[in-house]
Amino acid sequence: MKEFFNTYFNIKNMMDEKRKYRQQMARVKALPNDYQYVFKKIQEHMWSNVTGSGYDMMELQYDLLDLFEESVANGKPVLEVTGEDVAGFVDELLKNTKTYENKWKDKMNKDIHRKIGR
């Protein structure tokens, strides 16, 4: 529990993350309008599915922003990057992301298997 509070209620960490987020949003504003729109819709979808503090989700969004910036530089339309099923694209991104919910499920299963000897 102490680790949780040191990590997620640490004022310095919170301020650093807020600064990074502002920088990220400035980068989003520099994207073409269609990329901005898609990024914000993806961001909304991600935040509606996140558990825990969301710090892991921020890293995923930074990576997505890098991908979008590179795609803009290469002249690709946004739907060429995400595909027509943007929600499916996001689900694939989230599928490979460890959330706190996943960690809690893993811990519960390990504890049960350890206790009953499997």
C-alpha cells in the first residue's frame, strides 16, 4: 500500500505527469484537424476503459502521438494508420497494455493457486 501512495499520490510525480500531459496536448494541437479529432476520440475511448491511476495509459497515448506525427510526416491519411474500425484499433492497443485490473486479476489467481497448491 505504501508503494501505491508513494507512486500515485506523490506531488512531484503528479506535477511531472501534468507537465508531460500539457506537452502532449500541445503536440496534438499541432496535428492536422482529422488527426486531432481521431486522437481525441481514441483518448476518450481509452480513458473510459482505464483502471487505476492511468499512468500506464499515458505512455500508450504518447506512443500513439509519435505514430500519428510520423504518419503526418509521411503524408498518410489518419484512417490509413488506424484502419476503418478505429474502435477495433484502440481495442488492439489496449489488449497489449497491462492495466491495474489485469494486475489485480493476476495476483488473485496466483494467490489462489499458491494456497490450494496448483
